[in-house]
Amino acid sequence: MSESGDVAPPVDLVTISRTVEHALARGLALPERSWVDATTRQLQGQLSLLLLEDLGDTDSAPVRELHRTAYRLLDRRGRPDAGTPPPHAYEYMRTLATVTRAVAALYARGRSGER
């Protein structure tokens, strides 16, 4: 529950996995920018939601680095905007997908008791 009393929506690992798979699928050409932007927004929301959850042991260096990377990607100052060239927006989306997948794996591991 947040400070405002709102309950966070449940984490849907199936939806997160599908979004990540679509974002990381390779095509012959860059996808439409509107698709990249929409997928980026989905991934940002999913990663933000995951980071609200208990991800288990955060004392190890790799997990701390993953958290730093995730928060850096979500920082508004580093996000692509309308002026960002399409290849850069696409690479940002793919990096965001990779980090989201790693954080989702931490979450899933914690849920299965493998902490």
C-alpha cells in the first residue's frame, strides 16, 4: 500500500513477459516509432510496478547495479522524447525490456521462495 493508501495493482508476469518478448523480437527493419513509444510506455509502467515490490536480497552487487540501472532508465531526464532519433528510441526500448525482464525474474524467484 502506498503512503496515499492506494493499493498497487497486482504484478502480471505473463503480460510483462509478452511485452518484453515483443520488444526484443528482431525484425528486418525498425518498427514504427509509434509502436516503439507505446511499448516503451508499457515497459516503463511495468518496471515501475515491479520496483514497488519486494525483490528479495538487495545486498548483492549485481542486484544493486540492476536497481541503479532500472532507476536510471526510468529517470525522466534520460528518456527519449519526440526529438530522439528513431534508432536511439528503439535501443532505449530494448534496454528497458532487458532490464524489465531481469527485474521480473528477481520478482518471480522471490515469489517462488528461492531468495
